Amino acid sequence: MATLAWLQARSLTVGNEYYFRNSIVDSFRNKENDAAVKIQSWFRGCQVRACIRRLHRTVTIIQQWWRSVLGRKQCQLTVQVAHYTMMMNLYNAMAVRAAPESCSLTSMKPLQPSTSYKSS
């Protein structure tokens, strides 16, 4: 009976010790959990920043390619417009150029009827 009384008295102390030890362990466990969350969030941030950096380089390459395509198209159009303008200037210059005297309409003599053709 004495053992039972001793165990019953001891059970309150054991329960308190168990609660106290677990509360200390829980506080350490919470601290470790918070530290693990910080480390994982830092690592995840590094991964995301590396991915964004890689995407930025890729997008920059695509933009360079597209701008070169547009530049070549613009250059081609500029050359075509310059060629068209040059040809129109040439045609306009030829149209207003003075004709030589032998080809002018005022120096042409009227045609005389030819005697080689006889009508019957």
C-alpha cells in the first residue's frame, strides 16, 4: 500500500516533469522549425532569382532577334523607296530634257507625196 501511495504522489511530479521537459523540447523544436523555414525560403528565393535571370537573358535574345528582323525590313523598304525615287527623278529629268534640233517638231518638214506610188 505504501508503494501505491508513493506512486500516486510521484505521478503528479512525473506529470509535471513530463510537461516541463516537453515544453522545453517544443520550444527548441519551434526554433528549429523557424530556422528551417528561413533557410528554405532563402534557398527558394535564390532559385527563383536564378530562373528570372535566365528568363531575362532569353527574352533579351528574342528581342534582339526581333529588332534585327524589323531593322532589316526597314532597311529594305528604305532601299526600295530610294530606288523608286531615283528612277522617278531620272524619268522626270528625261521628260523635261530639251530634244536635239534634228528631232524637234518645228524643224520637221512636211511630208511630200511620193511619186513612186501611183494609184490606179
